[in-house]
Amino acid sequence: MLRPLNTADHFTLMMDHEIRQSGLAGNFCALVFKLASHPDAEILSSRANAFVARFPETNVRLIQKGRRYFWQSNRDRKPSLFFHHTAETSEAGLDLIGDIINTATPATAAAPVAFHLIDMPGHSYFLLRWFHPICDAKGAELIVHHLLGDENKAEGEDAFAQLTAKWGVWKKIGMMYRAKRHIDSMDTISSSLPRTTAVVADRLKFHVMHFDNDTSKQIMARSMKEAGMMGTALYFIGCLMRALDRVGCDEGQGFCVPYAMNMRKRKALFPLLGNQVSFLFAQANLQQVRDRKQLFTSLREQYKATVRSGLDHALVPLMEAGSWLPLEKYGRIIRNTPKGRERSSFWFSYTGEPDPKLTEIAGAQVTSMFQLSQVTAAPSLGMLVSQYNGAITLSFNYVASQIAPEWLDALTKEMAAQLKGEETA
């Protein structure tokens, strides 16, 4: 049985190609849950076996037929989805997480999902690693939800199919024209990039910054005040723009950050697999970035204008058209301006609280969570924002050989200050 990739799946497959071209493992992501104790590994192993039996869509491999890509059923093979590890220290446990996210597997052989338990003295990490073309981050949360529960997924239509079925050919052409004009206007400002060393990419590393509940409440209150009720993601993006500018970047006229809008219906438990995202852009020139009030006013108005004019949906037909191109050509068009400059200043994701709520895993209490994502080089840096019980965690994902530790340390300190509204000298 063959299942075609949807438009957003194909977009993430294109990013897989670009990441591999950069010299990294591929478009692999992870949800990592920190646990207060050791969960029952036998329960998790049993749940993993039951999960793949209940959801055979997870036992597939990617294949190419002509210009199209499909998931092909692999039911003759019963995969092992659960892996149990031990580490002598917390630092060794984090190193193991790094090894898991950096394990390179050919796209046509990559398992869509795999579960890893890492036991250390006093606590554990439970990790879901997924191959990004199979689902988005919210879909990954649902995978963990279904792993731990017994209910079957609800049936539902692909969000992209629901949207595009309403659009005629001429409407799509008009939307593509509007989206193209929007991207052209974005390309008038060259993007500032993180300061990197001139060496090849080798390995993704990550730095996790956790804020306690009181500080997180202060940050969210400031976010609402400065970026508005719908601008939480914009607040994190804007603060990182300012932090990057203050610690120093490679030369550019401003910052441009593509970020995803989740099209999955709230509380919907379907589809389990499939990316359900469209894309928006946050952009600001250096003059705006250096004036805090001006920056957040500009980002807020930019967001309102984009959604009001339907530009978030207008990008979907462009993505549909791109899915017919060879991955290499599609990647060049998406990542680079006509002048050959990288469009994105950094990668960004904000998923908010896990929904449905997750409190324990196989008898062990969840204390916090964070995310990982491979990135392209350039920009060589991504920031993924998670929340658990209100507490905010920032996960800085970066190419080890291209980001100096001292620079990253300065960046994370400046980012914390920006989030809390504490201007540094």
C-alpha cells in the first residue's frame, strides 16, 4: 500500500535534503521528556509493540516513484521501536540524546518514529525521535499520547486537502501571485545570520535553558503586553532578533524568520501522521530591531496584515507547485533569494503546552520537556520553545563546528535578559 506525502510533508522532505546537503544527519526531530524517576521499561516496550500493531502507518518506509514520494507499507517486517539505554551521569545522558539525534540514516531507510528511554542515577529521559516528513511537532505529541493510551485515532481528512478542495485553479493562481509578491518584498532586506566559523557542518548540538514557573509567568505577561494576545511566538522571535544583534552577527540588513502556523484543529486527535502547517514570516530591519517598542509593534502589525490578507494560506499553492520539483531545485528556491543569499536568519518553533496533557510515563512523573530539530547550515542555529505546566524551556539547536561556545553563552544570557525585559549594557 502506498500513501502519498501531503504538501507540507514534501516541504519537510525537501528540508531533509537540504540538511543532508549541509553535512548533517537529516531532518530528524525529537521530543524529550525529563522524568523524576525510572519508568517501567517493560511497560514501554509492550506499549511500543501495541502501538505499531494499532497504527500500522508507522511501519512504513519512504519511496520515490517518478517525481513523487510515498510512504510504502513495510508490514512484512516487524520493527523494534523501543530502545533502552543507561548512562552513568546526567551529562552522559544528554550526550546519548545527542548521539540519537545525530544518527544518520538514509531517507529511504529511516524509521518514521522511534522511542528511547535513557536511565541515569535518580532520573530518566524519555525521547521520541521522528523523521520530520512523517508529522509535525503537534503530531509528535499525539504519537506519545497514543503510545501511552489505548484509544484509536479519530478519522479525519487532511487539513491541506480540506483547504485546497475549496480552491479553483484561478484562485490558486491568484494566491500564488500574491505569495510571490510577498516573498519578493521580504527579499529586499538581506538577512543577518548567526556569527559562524568558516568550517564544514559536522554535528548538531543543543543547549537547554529552563525558566521556573514564576519567571515564566513574568515572561508570558510581558509577551502579552508587548506583542499582544496572539503574539507569543512573535515575542520569542523578536527577543532573539535583539539578542543576536547585541552579541554580533554576520553582516545583514535585518532579520527574516519563517515560522509555522498549525492548521490542526484544536483538541483534534487526527491525523496521527501528516504535517498540518502553513508558513508565516517575521521580518524586521536593524533600525526596528534596535528599538524594542518599534520592533514588537511592527511584528504585531505584520502578523495581522499577513493573516488578514490570507497570505498564510496563499503560500500553500506555492508549496503544492514546489512538490513537483526535484528536491535540490526546490531547496534552492525556498532557501535562497534570487541573489543567492540565505533567506532565514534562524530556525524557530513554538508549540506551547502539550495537548492532550501528559503527566506521567510508565509510572514516572514528567517534570519538564524540550524539543530538538536538525537545522541547515546556514543559518546553523534554531530555537525551539516548549512549555510544561507553565514553565518555559528554550532549546538552542546549533551546528557544533560553526557556533563558538563563548558566542552561544553570550547569546543565551542576552536572550534571557531580553525575555525578562532586562536591558543589558
